[in-house]
Amino acid sequence: MSHHESTVETLSAPMFMLNVSSLDLTDEQFEQICRDNRELRIELTSKGDLIIMPPSGSRTGLRNSKINQRLANWAELDGTGVTFDSSTGFTLPDGSKRSPDASWIRREKWEGLTSKEQRGFTPIVPDFVIELWSPSDSWRLLEEKMRDYIRNGVRLGWLIDPDNKRVFIYRMDHSVELLEDPSSLSGDPVLPGFVFSLEEIW
């Protein structure tokens, strides 16, 4: 284990995980748990583990807000897709229910859903996701989450580690790419023309 990973695991005590596979939670039961605990961010893995995360700290919230703002600004001008913030949950094909810090979906995919499907944890796979590491996160669980995204059909994913100025880029049919202290990130070809300046969150 690297020094970074050891530090992350030490700092991530507020996040915890419960195995609820024996309960075989229905969609309605899971969504009720989320409604009853609105101050928490709750996800369900394909293995039946309930991941419970506290609210993010102010610095992480500021960084995440900037990321979502830039992505939404680009999407509005581009017009080919829609964006979602960290409060949005998706039901992936493997049955897991995940909430990326930021995500983008092609407009025709989103508009192909019924109004009912667009509520709750929508059964759809984002085309692009961003996860932003914070001190309350487990690095190991974030890496697992990124691999799950790609296995379920996400085309491009960024795992951003702002404190160490590193970015891990996940793509379908590609090895994970590590960038050390990059000044910006390009979404091409999945998000043509989208460039995010990392200097805004370093």
C-alpha cells in the first residue's frame, strides 16, 4: 500500500459499509432509506453492500461545485447531452445504485426514458462520470467504483485526487491512465470540446 493510500484509509473513517445482501432490498426500500437519511449520501454495490457517506467538507464542496458548473456550462452550449450533480443516483445494469460527483448523459438516451424512469435512481448508464476524492472517502472503494462504472458501460471516467494533484482516467477497453499534476483535462472524444482547467481546484 502506498503512503497516499494509507493516508486516505486513515482519514476515511466517517465512511462505512454495511452488508445488506441478505435483505434483498427492493428499489422502493432503498429509496426510502435515502429519503429517511437525506443528510447522507448512500449507495448500493452490486454485491449488496450499503455504502454510507457523510456530507462533504466545505473545501470538497467548493471543488465539486466548480466541476459541476464548468461541465453544465459546456453542456448547455454543446446541447448534445444533460448533466447531473452528486445528489443524483443511477441504477446500473449490475443492480448497483451509484451517485457520481458529476455526470453527463447523451440527450437521446435521457429523453428515451419514460417520465417515471427519470424519477428516483434512474435505470441508465452515464456516458461520462467524475469522482472527486475527499478525506472522508476510501481510495480503495473509489477505485472499485470507477471499475464498476466502466464495466457497466460508462465510456469515460475521471477520478480526481486534488490534494496530490493526480488524475486517473478510465476508458472502455483501455488501461487506467495516470496524469501527474496536469493543468487541464480534455473530454474528447466522448465530450468533444470540453476542457476542464484543474488549476481551479488544485
